Amino acid sequence: MNYKSYQEIRADLESRRITVSQIVSHHLSIINDQNDRLNAFLEVFEQESLKQALLIDDKLRQGNAGRLAGLVLGIKDLFCFKDHVVTCSSKILEGFVSQITATAVQRLIDEDAIIIGRQNCDEFAMGSSNENSAFGVVKNGANSKKVPGGSSGGSAVAVQTNMCQISLGSDTGGSVRQPAAFCGIVGFKPTYSRISRYGLTAYSSSFDCVGILSKSVSDAELILEIIGGLDQNDSTSSTLEIPHFSLLPREQKKYKLAYFPEIIQSEGIDSSIVQMLNSTIDQLKDEGHTIEEVSFPYLEYLLPTYYILTSAEASANLSRFDGVRYGYRDQNISDLESMYKKSRTNGFGSEVLRRIMLGTFVLSSSYHDAFYTKAQKVRRRIKDYTEDVLSRYDFIVSPTTATVAFNIDTKTKDPIQMYLSDLFTVQASVAGIPAISIPAGLDANGMPMGLQIMSGKFEEQKLFNFCKEIEQNHFV
């Protein structure tokens, strides 16, 4: 019962070859068998999902089921789901129960999707390996000695191992695309503002995007169609209407693509990744696409710009977690000041504390102009340059990551090495453009690789069309 796409699931449901209850039970059996080993789910909504499955089976018999009837999905532990716990994989939100449901989650439920549980992630989405969770490391389903990537590591592993069909994650600088590449699945980040962020716990508000992890491009396309669009609860959500992607005819055309030679020449990139990219470029040329080398002079500025700005925003966003109103409060306190200090010091993990301190530093009056203001200017320059390239080319292609999944506990002691894991993914986040990682085969040791494709703002339809072609013709 390992379906490649929801289309296959719906066909079997319509022909009565299977029921929603059977689908849910199948996923639950895999979770019960695998989760103790891989630690992908923090909480499984077993009875709730089985009860919901019975109701949707009735709807199918009556012919009034929603567009996602029978779709089982998990949500990253950053999404609010009313009357359910949300902790952001942090001790600071110990026991917190959400009073709202995130817009993206609600739109899925309204179409009869079933939420099977909440998934482990790096604390407050800060990490590239899913080793920063207060609830333990998530392990890669392809090799449990390897990391799954982060921060949406639990969400990626759940789809990779068929614990669920789809996962809803968040992507601030690659947190959906990087784990998708490490786990051999599809990871999609839309144009910034395409999907409402209402009910998604904020890390860095000008970067955060709701992302989709799936087994196929068509499923990512379908989910975007349903959860995207204007939301009155999020003033930053786009007013542009979401097309019916899944109903539009596929374009059969030859595209013009750019790639950056600086990426292939990057220090630390695996030879298998370079070989994969070169082979893909050659094959796309053979199929009639135009692919040209374009210099990218800002590669060395991507990570500093990203980490200065996101840490600054994190410092502001996470100030609300103070031990006063909800969540963890340290008991060894003597006054109000000690309550703040001890609750935050003991409630947050080391990586979150590091980023809060960095963000507070770059926002301080003495260093604001030297770091934060300068980073904003560089961000604008990177954005303008990227948009200029995409005005002349349909897509930018690159590896999603410089390496395949690395061993657990090999980069945690060196934050710089860990941050370099995001080198190829942060450009799309800095520029606010859509990007997708699609499976690109395995290296010599059987570990998945990912190919990243970026397109212009709000050009998701063109991106999906091209990725479906690659998915069909290349890495099958």
C-alpha cells in the first residue's frame, strides 16, 4: 500500500478496492513498527484518525467526500492544531495546547485529509540535521546512522518510510528541501506569501514559508492548490489567485536554464553530487533544453546574510516565550528577573540560545548598521541579481545539498560546518522565489541525492510542469 501519488489512492477508493480506514490502519502499523527506531513522530493521533476515517468512508459512499479524502498526512511540530499540543520540539512550550488551527492545516481538513500526528523537528526550526530537538534525534530511514536533514527531518522521514503520504513542513532557508534531498523525496517551497503563515510558529517572519514534502511532484502541486491563496488572518499572504494547477494542461516546451559554476567549484562538495549535476545537465541538453553557465558573484555572502537576518528576526519572535503566560517556567526562582533568565536559559536548547544571542547582538545600537542594515542591503542585491537571471532564463538548477546525509553527531560541535549544509538552498529563501528539490538518484553508498530547481516569483505552474518531465524521464 505504498502509493506514489494521491491520484492512485483516490482511484482505489472510487473503485472500492480499499477504504480510508484501511489506509489509516496501514500507516499506523508502520508508525508503530518504525517510529521508536526513527523518532519521526512526537505524537500520533491514533484514535482520532481512525474515527475520522470512518466518517470519510461514509462520505465516499454518499458521494460527497472532499478532494483529499483518504489522504493521510503529518504536520511538523510548528503548526497549531486546535486542542492539540504544539511544542516546536522545545522544552519552553512544555504542555502548551493550541487554541487555533493553522490556515494551511484547516484547509486540508476541510477537504477531508486526515492528520495522523505531529512530527519531530529541530527546535523552533533552527537546524540542518534534526539533532536539535528537545525530544531526541530523528534518524534517516535509508540509514539510521545518518541524519535526515533539518529542520523538517521528522516530516521527511515520515514520508520516506510511508508513515504518511504527505507532510506539512516549514522552509525558512531550506528546511523542507534539504531533508527532502537527504531522504529521497520531493520537497517544495513556494513563493514567499503564496501560503498563509497563520498558525505557523514564527522563526523568521520575512523568510518563513509553509512547505510540502511528498512522494511526487503532482502531490505537491495538488496540496499547494488547496492550501495556497489569500488569508484574512495573514496580512502578508498574496492576493493573487491560486490556479487549478492539477487541471491545467501540461506544456510541452523546451526551456532555458542557468546554472552557477561557482556551486560546482564549492569547497566540500561531494564528487557524486557534481557527477549527478553534470549528468543531468548533459541529459537535459540532449532533450533539447538550453542550459548555460551564469556567474553568481554573491555565493560567499548568502549564508552570512541569511544567518544575520534570520537570527535578528528570531531574537524578536522568540521574546514571547518567557515563562510568564504559558509553557515551561523554572522553579528555582527568587524574583521576576530570575524567572525570565532561568526559564529561558533552561527552556531553550543551545542552538536556539546561540541564534537569539547573535540576533540580539546584530540588532544592538552599536552594531545595527554594521551588521543588520548591511545584511538587508546585501539581501536586496542578491534578490535583484537572482530576479535578473530569472528574467533571462526559465529556471536555475543546482544540487539541493553539497553532500548526501552525514553521520549523526559529526557536525554538532562545529556550527559553521552545520550552517554550510544550507549553502545551496538559502538563495531561494533570500530572494523569496519558489524552489523544489526532487530525488536525483543514489550515491555509491545508496544514499539519496537531490536536484534543486528555482523559478521566478509565482511561477509555480511552470516549475511543476518542468519537474514532472524530469521526474518522468530522469531519475525513475
